[in-house]
Amino acid sequence: MPELVAETQRAAILRAEIERHNEAYYRHDAPTIPDAEYDKLFRELQALEVLHPTLLTPDSPTQRVGAAPLKAFPSRRHGVPMLSLNNAFEPAEVEAFDQRVREGLESIAAVDYAVEPKFDGLAISLTYEHGFFTSGATRGDGATGEEVTPNLRTLRCLPLRLSGAGWPELIEIRGEVLLFKQAFVELNARQRERGDKEFANPRNAAAGSLRQLDSRITASRPLSFFAYGVGAGGDQLTLKTHGELMDQLAAWGFPVAEERRIVQGSKGLLAYFAEIGEKRAKLPYDIDGVVYKVNRLAAQTQLGFVSRAPRFAIAHKFPAEEALTVVVGIDVQVGRTGAITPVARLQPVFVGGVTVTNATLHNEDEVRRKDVRVGDTVIVRRAGDVIPEVVAIVPEKRPSRDLFGGEPLHPPFIMPKTCPECDSVIAKGVDEAIARCTGGLFCPAQRKAALTHFAARRAMDIEGLGDKLVDQLVDAGLVHSPADLYGLSMETLAGLDRMGEKSAQNLVAAIEKSKQTTLARFIFSLGIRNVGESTARDLAKHFGQLDCLLAADSETLQLVADVGPVVAASLAAFFGESHNRQIIERLRTAGVNWPEGVSVEAGPKLLAGKTLVLTGTLPTLKRDEAKAMIEAAGGKVSGSVSKKTDFVVAGEEAGSKLEKALELGVPVLDEIEFLKLLSEGTEQ
Ligand code: IVH
């Protein structure tokens, strides 16, 4: 077929040209041709490939365009786990890090560090086999992530095929997917125009865009990528330093941070931090700090890892962000136990990476102490993922009645006398900072919260029954108490908003399944004040049968380990209410049951007498699961590290507790070591 020679040549030219433009546009931020011209070349190549499918190569730029929607993401085990970094906030912590590194390396001379921005995006691992991009996954729990290969293929700045030479047969490239600030603004403008949800910040937008089941949506979002390391296959490279590794990644075609440098000692680290801090606002993408890595790879190996983080690297984070805004109102919110929290409604302000419109004022005393009033200009802080709070008012900016028609000063905040949700009286116990609505389950806010708690995984574990659904069920008057859940029919549920027949079926099945439970879960699910999971377990263990618990008086209750007068009073108050007893009876009549007498699984008491501290996020275990396992093995979980602590179980983002453990020489375990301890005990 002689005519295909010309086509093959043309396709190769087009591919090369398109990739060149991609490179200019996505890596150097300098488009070389107008968009329309680019599209023309692109469509010509697509047409050629459609006409002659044999011309299609796996690395063709046309393969970056989205494919048909996926059902769900398959999970993918990383060749080498994706670890986390310890954080530093203060110069002293950076100096301590440098000190530890020098001690670890027995080095008197200043250590060379490779330094780079800490991208505020989403960690990704890309697998290249024989130089071709074959798969990519999110970090997930560090060991296993979600495979999002078709979506990653749509990132024009990712090489589908490595340039140059020298790559191992298989290599995992590690880096961060992010959305540039400008792209984020444009994306949100488009979302707004279409009436779609706007994203809170570029990071969320990047994560949301990458985790799309329809990769055509990902393709329409201009995501970027920066490489910062390697996983599996890295050991086959014959490079000496992290700096060389970054150069190699750039040579293979990966975008790497332009701001990367090599500096010496802690002085060099702190100077770099200051320099990037200055540049931060001008950078085209969001960063949340800088990362310091020991430059020499052999030194990195020598230093190794502690728990889930390397000893050779640390993230130096920027301080929590604060911003100024104006209070437009002060409302109160009702929590699960009726706690009333005053909340400042704010003029929207971008702080700590998100737009904040509400900030907590904690309680009445706090509002008084800070004297926050409507109209005040306030400092709002949002540190990490915590709820934004009003730090203080700016007194100079307080509006006051003046001769020139200024805003009148609003009166001080007064706690309402009745609950905004149910009109019940709001009361405050003696010596209590928190005021509460006395409406109990009569109050819709408390009812909703109680139902969500009842259905929670650690309680009755009704899968699929979350906040939104609970809101609907309560608002529609379908559910007043947990007992009503067991009378819900498929027809009733299918009639609800956004509830298909299949989900209604699943929910009914989940409700049915929840009937088989344990006494401990059942007690916990009732949401009795001061009765957490561990107390519920103690009660179940002690009484064995619900009726014995119901019959117990305050004195008898206090025979249970860890039950003092406060918990006993809460239990007595709860069980003293006839409507609570009725609900319990209705639940039992509906078929909720548990094996009587053997309420908690008895395991070998391998951790009897041991105190453990949990810190950070473990790769697979939730904190409460780990806690339950320790307690089931007879151990105690404490919130702080001391000389008496036997073990610290540390996960990702472990902070000061881990530092303290290292300082005191308390053994630190990662999840695997912890699980081993649980199965084998401490005697080895
Ligand atoms: S190096 C062994 N370098 O920060 C850990 N991480 O808190 C290797 N991150 O999960 C990480 N920019 O997602 C490294 N220049 C950078 C980074 C960076 C952002 C993220 C990464 C990691 C998290 C750790």
C-alpha cells in the first residue's frame, strides 16, 4: 500500500508537532501557536488514525483524550509504598531536623539539601514500562491507590513515552497533580455559568477532576503535574543525588519545579523557606510549604525511615492562614447532644485555601470575651482542616454611630433563650461553658444527629444512611426515632429525592442487616451523653444483658470500670426518660438483637497492663478500630506520650507525639508492627 507511506510520515510529523506545542504550552507556559491552529493539527491526526487504525501508536497525543465512563476505579498496589513527610512549622524544628540528620550521618560539615516547593495537589504514582506510560494511581492509603490511568492519559504535560534514555524496564514516577491558579479561576467561572458546583480551591478541583469516572471530563480540565521522586525501579538508577534525579526526570520529559535548588545546612534551608515565602503569592500554582531532602542518595538510604516517613526529608509548612472579614450575623447551631454553638456568619473570605463564610465562636463566654458583634471586622483563622474560627476583632474598625452617618454599633451578643430549631428552652449546667437545647429527640437538629450517629459504622452500621438522607427522612416526617427506620418500606424510600429503586433496595437490606448486632454497639448507638464506644463496651461486658443495665441504679452503674458519677448520671437520665425506653422496646420488637451474655468478643489479653498512644493516620486501620483492638487485647490507649507509655503507634502526619516518643526512647511501631504485636504479644 504505497499511499500509506505518506500517511505514516504525515502522522509522525503531526505527532511530533503536537507534542512540541503541548510541551511549550504545558511545560513552559508559552504557547507557540493559536489554539485554533493546534486544534486543526490535532483533528488532522485524529482523522488519519481513524482512517488507518494501524497508524495509531500508544503514545499518540490523541490518546490523551477521554475514553468512555468507568464504573469505578480499580485498586492498584504501589510497587513501593507512597510515604508521607513529617512536618516542621518553626525554625527550631528545622534546626532539630538538620541536627538529627547530621547525627545520623555523623557529619560535622553542613549537609547538602535538595529543596523544592511543597505542591498543594494530589500525590500520584505513574508506572512506565519500557518507557511507555502504562498505568497511574492515586496515593490511596499509601500501599494501595485508585487506578486512574485513562484520566491521567488526558494530562497533556505527562509524557506518554519517555524521552532520552536510561530508564529501567519498569519505573514508578512520583509527583503531584495540580490545577494552576488561573485554570482554577476559569474552571470555576465555567462551573458558575453552567450552574454547576464551584470548587473550593485548586486542590479540590484537581482531585475532583482526576477522580472522574468519565475521563472526558478530566480531559476538559487543564491539570498539571510536577514530578518530585521515584518509587519502584528507582534503585536501578545509577545517580548520586536527588538533584541529579530531578534532572533525569526533566530529561525524560517530566515537568519539575523550576524553584528547586541545592542549599547547605539549616541556614540554607531557612533562607530558602523565606525566599519561597516571598514568591508564594506570585507562583502560578498553590504550595503549602517547602520540602527539604538530604541530597546525597546514599545518605538518604543510611538515614532510612521512621514509621511511615523518611528521616532524610521534612516538609516545612507555612503557618496557618488568617484573613480579615466582616461579621454579617451571629447565629447559633444545635449539635447532636443539643450543644448550642454561636456561629459568626461572615462576608465570604478566602483563607487557608478555601472560601470561608462561617466561623465558630465556640460558646457564649468566648463571644463575650472577644466581644464579637455584627458589623465587626474580625480575624478569621483556618489552620489545616480545622473548623474556621474567629480569632479576634479589629477594634479600630468597629463601626460606631457618628455625626457622619456611620453604621450604628450592634449590641453585644446574647444567647437566645430558646432553641432556634424546636423552641425548647436552652439551659446551661452549673460550671458548664456550653448551653444546650433541652428538647432532646423532640428537636429536629438533635433527632437528625442522633439518627446519623445511630446508623454510623461504629454503631448500628447502616450502610448508605448518611446526613443527607437523614435530613430528608426527618424533614418529610417519615422518621422520628431510630425505631422508625425499621418500618421504612422500599416504596417510601424510592419516593425520596435522588433515591433510585436500587439504592432503596440496598438501604432496606442494610437496615435489615443491622438488626444483628452486639450489645456494645447497641448501647453506643443510643447516643447517650458521655457514653462513647469504650464505655458502651465496658457496660455490655459488665451487665451482659440489656435488661440488667436498664435495671441498674447509679450505684450499681458505678461498679463498672471507668464509670463515675457523671457517666452514671447521664445513663440514669437517659434511661429515666420513658420515651427512650419506648424506643428501645420498639427496636427490640422490630427484631434488633444481639447474642446475650457474650457481648464482646473475648480475645487473648496480649496487651494487659500496656499503655499505647496512637498518632497520625495509619494506612489501613481507622483510629477507632486500632483503639478497639488495643482495648480488646486488654491494653489502654492514652492521649499523651510519657515515660510510662509502652508503645507509640504512628501513622502518616504523626507530629509532636512521635517526636516525644523518639525523645523519650519509647518504641515506635508502624501499622504492620502493631498488628504483629497484637497477634504475638510483647513477649518475643
Ligand atoms: S517528597 C517520602 N516532595 O507532600 C515522601 N512530596 O506530606 C516523598 N508533596 O504525599 C514525598 N510536594 O503528596 C515530596 N516536592 C515534594 C512535594 C511532596 C508535595 C506531597 C506529597 C506527599 C506529601 C507529604
